[in-house]
Amino acid sequence: MRNADATAKRSARRAACFKTFARSTLALAVACSAFWCANAQSPQSRKNPVQPPGSRTPSNPPPELTAIEGRLAAIEQTLNRTSIDARLADIRDAVDKLKPPSFLTTILPSGIAALAGLLGVLAGGLLNGRLQKALSDKQAKLQIGSAVIDWKLKQLSLLYGPLRALLGQSFGLYREMNTILLTRTDKFRYNPTGTDPDKKEFEVETSPGNWTRFRTVIHILEVYGKGFGVDTYFDEIVSIGSQMVKIIQEHAGYARPEEKDLMGVFGKYLAHYAVLKAVHEAAKANVAGQPGGTAGPATPTPPLQVNVSAAFPEVIHTLINQGFDALASDIEQWHQKAVA
């Protein structure tokens, strides 16, 4: 009996302990549920949480729960709905204050930029066109100027230059021949009022007191082969004349249009040379027929009938010198412009 009573007492104590544990566990669950419900309520409701009937509030909650509650309170305070609403209201006011972009602030700058670009393209094209035209005009002028200068150089080197040199050589030999004749006989003299390049005129006395201008084509037979020592001079003058004839025949087309009379003078010179050549050959033939001369005809060649119109055209000196100087001046001026 004692054992049974002891057993019954132990069972009763165990049941009482179990009930106590269950009640404590239930109370803890109820407290946790109330805590989480309080978090969903307003701050005022969380300050005074409602305890369910029959529950016990622990006098000393665990430290973990205290820390959690502090963090949740800080988060809630940071995310206070009143503060969020105020911020949203400020954002709405700022958005409402923003004005829609006007035409002047959107389209106009783009239009100005496009117009400026278009004007720049047009101005650049216009400027480039003018530059190209100016360059083309300059190149055309240079090409024309170069062609003109090439022509002038040909005129100078093929016609005027050679004729000027040969005329100067021929005249120099002629004056040497004159000087020799002056020292050998008194039948010759200089007239200081002549029209030759040196303003002197060589004259021969055809009869006592009758002086006339010495003309080679007319008076060569009076001095050639007469022992005056001038035969070689005449030979050289005739040889130079043959070179001048060749130049005139080949390059007369290079005569300047400014010398309008030059072509006519060329014709006169060609005629003059033809007569000069004939009388020169006749003079040489007469010398060959003289005693002590080279083999030739037995009788002297009769003198040719020569008119004064076949005389040397003196104006050719003036025309050739004039053309030569003008061409040289034009070329020099073009050279100065080219190097400037």
C-alpha cells in the first residue's frame, strides 16, 4: 500500500510539473505573438501593448528581445510614414514646379546650329569656288604668258639675235675696208653727216669734185683686185650676206608685227644680196683674168648694169635693233614678275 501511495504521489507531482511547464510555454508563445502584432500597430499602441487575459509579463525580458525591439523601433522611426509622406509631397511640388521645355530652349538652339552649319558650308563652298577660279585664272595667265615668252625667245634667238650679230659683223668689216681705202688713195672720204649707224657716210670721188656715196654693188669693181688689199673684206661681207639670206628665208615668220616694214626690207635685202653675189663673182672673175691671176676667162667679164635701188637697205639696222631691244625688254620684265 505504501508503495502504491508513493507511486501515486510521484505521478501527481510529475503531472503538476508538466502542467506548470505547459502553462509557461503557452505564456511565452502568447507574449511573442503579442510582440509581433504590436509591431504592425501605431507607435502609440506599441508603447502600451495589450496583454491577453491570463498572460504574464516577464519582469526581465531576455536581452535578445530587447535588442530586436530597439532595432525595429529605429527602423520604424527612420521609415516613419509621416516623414515619407512629407518627402513625397516635396518631390511632387518640385515636379509640379518644373516647366515643360519651350520652343526657344529646345528647337531654336538646334535650328541655330543647323543654320550655322549650312551657312558655313555655303560660305566654304563659295570661298573655295572663288579660290579655284582665281587659281584657274592665274594658271591660265601663266600658261599664256609662258607661251608668249616662248614665242618671244624664239623670235630673239632665231631671227633678231642672229641678224643683229651678222649685221654688226658685216658693218664692222665694211668700216675696216673703208679705213684701208682712206689710207691708200685720196679718192675716198668720210662725210660726217651720213645716215649709217655711226652717223658717217663713206664716199667715193667718181669724177673730179664729184663725190657720191660708196655702194658696194656699184663700186666694187673700182676697188676689188686693184691692189688696195681689201679683196678679203669683200669676200667675208658676201659670205656673211649668204648666212643672213638663209636666216631670213627660214625664220622671217618670227618678225614682230610692230616692225611693219621689216618684211618689205627683207625682200629688198634678198634682192640686194642676189646682185651683190653676181657683181662679186664678176669681180673675182676679172681678177682671175688679169696677169698673175688664177686660171679664168681670157677676157674680163663686162660689168653688170646695177641700179642704186639694189643697194644695201640701211633701214634694216634700225628695224632689227629696235625689235631686238623690245624683245629683250619684254623677256626681262616677265622674268622680274616671275621672280617677284
